[in-house]
Amino acid sequence: MSTTGTLTLSRPAPSPMLASMESHQPAAAVRRISSQRLLAGERELVIQHLGSEYHLRVTRNGKLILTK
């Protein structure tokens, strides 16, 4: 027996989490600061975070590197 007909594809309903994310307002803008202002003319800065120290350094090539 042969059947002919139309194949209908349906989209799955969006997940409730995705639907709620789409309805929220965009997040607030992220605060920005220039590296020159942050380093204040120095080549290294120590950042204390949760009891640990991180070193933000400017390399010879002018790039930033953050190490623990």
C-alpha cells in the first residue's frame, strides 16, 4: 500500500528559560577604563582578588598579560 501526502514539520516550542531570557531588557553596559589610566604610567599593577594577588603587566610589545 502506497501513501502520498504532505509532510508537515513542526518547530518545537521554545524552552521556558529561553523565552524568559528573550523578554528581559539588555544588560547594563560594562564599565570601561583605559589601561593607561589603570596603570597610571607604571608597567605593572597588582590586583588583589579573593585573597590572591594577580599581576597585570605591559609587555615589551605593548600587550597586557595577567598572571597569578
